[in-house]
Amino acid sequence: MSNARDKANIPALNFSSTGIDDNATSTAITIDSSENVGIGTASPTAKIHGLVSPSWDTTNYAFLFQNQETQNSYGNTVRIIGGGGAGAGNSASNILTVGDNDDNIDFVVRGDGNVGIGTSSPSSKLDVVGSVRVDTGSSYQFGSSNYKIEGSSVTNPRIGFITNATERMRIDSSGNVGIGTSSPENNLHIFTNNGSEGLTIKSSGNTSNAIIVDANRSGAGNAINQLLGRWNGTDVADIIFQTGSDTTNKDDGIITFRTSSANNISERMRIDSSGNLLINTTTSPSSHNNSLVIGENQNNPNSGGIFGHQIINKVFRTQTTDNTNFDITLTASSNLSGCFTVSVFGGYGNTNREGYAEYRVYCNRETNSIRTVTVQSPVNENGAFTGGYSFSATKPNNSSIKFAVNKGTGAHYWMIINGGLADNRFTGATRSES
């Protein structure tokens, strides 16, 4: 006996219906003793077990449920209900599982409503292990209307991030990121509404923060980083970090400061690679290696420097020998005219400045004369200005001025010169002892 009818010794019955035909040439449906139903298989392992023979026909489905109702509001095609009743089901159980021939679970719906793709243990409403692609050809949206990520590839291509029903950030089709703006003009564009908004970098531990800009420029004086200030879209001031002169080791640099007048932005000040501060000039005269050099003001020649176009602020110190004269000679580019303040400090050793004197020196180009006024007579402390000390200012020629100190016995001196020229430049400085 080959089937249940033969086993029950029931005579063969021939019948036909619209669903099952007993005259079929092979077994179409099998119901075993466990009440499992097999369609296309004589050994069902579940309540309904369908088996489709291998075929390249993409319409050869194992199961096809089709609702022919044309009104979208009527009827369900498939409904699967888990056991236990509403709210009482075992959240760890699977209501629907889809797998492959190797018993790998590809898709699962659990009793708590979580859906897993590529995982059998989804921990959220949709848990995907693997890559996800969303391609509708026009737009997409994740989230509610107030909190969502949305995108469009047709009109105004973008990805937008919305919170509290307002777009907070956008990535446009050029890859520019806008925060607070829907029209980013640069790689990162942050829009603010008041002075308290902007960019904050904060560390909670005992650490510092850094903003690093790195560029491998090839030439000297090339910009590495620019901090630019605009007034309603017009460049009015900036700070530029530039490469130095060593293009081989690339280990020196310059900082320049620029401001704009009448829409003409120009360099006003720089700190060179030696640490010199240069104002209204880009070079420091190599002959006296100033720490501070102020050049002429090109827009207002009469206001450059202090009492003139250029000042020199330099400390000149004697050697450790005593009883020698100490002098400084400054040379200008043409007939010299201007005003200088000379401060002289004296004392024992190299650091004990225990005496002080100050002089004002006026130089007249028209009469080629020089006049010295004592602003502060020597203040003598511990013999700082004894043993023949004196100060003098002379003009060796029309384009130079000489400041001289006759040293006192046992004292060392420092001379600080502050001053400027009326309408020409310093070209050098020499120091000598005799």
C-alpha cells in the first residue's frame, strides 16, 4: 500500500474538484498522520510545506497569495498572527522567518514587532546587519515630519537633517555642508543669528585643544592658512600664516596682518621667522637686527613711526671691559632729520642696572645741527655714573648720527634708542668701543 487509502483498505474513489484532482498523474497534496500538509512534497515538515522544483522561471513561486480587490481600502492579502494574544506573546519568539538552504536566517519578524534583516535577534523596530540601499530615483525620508533625514536627487539635490520641524544641517550636491543655512558657500558653512553662536571646542579633562591647518606648499611666502574677516561680504582684515624661506626643510614661517582701507586690503604688520615685529615694512635691516621695526606709512607719510617714518628700538650693551668709550652710529638713506630718545642704564655686573639717565636729541636737516636736552639727569646708585661718565650726540655727516657714552670706572652700560626720521629711512647701525 502506497498511501493512506490503501492502508485503510478503502476502495479507490475517483472524484474531481476545482482544487484537487484525484486523476493527477502524481501526488499533488499530501496530508500525513501529523496533519502536516505537503504541496509538491510527500514529506511535509510543517503545517503547510510547499516545494518548488528548480526552474529558471522567475514566476515559479512556492506560494502566491493575491488579493484581487481593486479598492485599496478592502481586504488583506496575507496576515500572520503569533500566539499568546495581544500584548501577551513571547517577544523572543519569531512570528515569521525567511531563510536560505543553509538554514541561515535572512529575515525575521519577532513577537515584539522587531524586524531583523541579516540577524535573528533584532533589538529595534528595524535591525539590519549588512549594507542598506535606498534608491527611489527622486526622494526619501527617514523619521517623522518633525525629526527626520530627508533627501532628493531631482529638485535641489541634497540630504537634510531636521529637528523640531526645522532643517538644521544640509549636504548639497557639491558636498558642501551647511549648518543653519540651506545654501552652503564652502566646504563647511555655519550660519549664526547672534554673537553667542558659532564654533566651540571644549575639553572636559586636563587637556588642551588645537586647530591644525597643514599644507605642503612649495614656495617661500606662500599662504598656509588664512583667517579672513569680511564686512557684509567684503574682505576688510585677515591674518595669514605663510611659509618661510627654507623651502627644503620647510621648518620656518611668517605671520602677516592685513587691513583694508577704501576696499584695498594691504599688509600692515608681520612677525618674521626670527621673531622680529615689522610694522608697515616687510623686511628688517640686517645691519642692526631689530626686534621692532616701524616703516613709513604709505597712506600718510607724515604719521609713520614715532616723530617720523621709521623708528629703531634697540638695546645696545657694552662689553665686560671697563674704562672704554661706547658709541652707536645710525646711518640714514639721505640727509638725516628727526628726534630720538636715548635711555642709558648703568650698574655693576651684567644685570644690576642701578643708575639711569635719559636724553632727547633733536636733529635738524636744514641747518645740519643737533641739540641734546637732558630729560633725566643721571641717577647715581652705588657708583653707577662715577669716574668720568658723560653722554654726547654728534653728526659725523649729513646722513648719520652718533650717540656716545664715556664709561665710568667699574660700571657697565646699556643704551636704549627710541626715535625716528622725518622723511627717510635708516640703512644701518654700527657699534664700537674705544
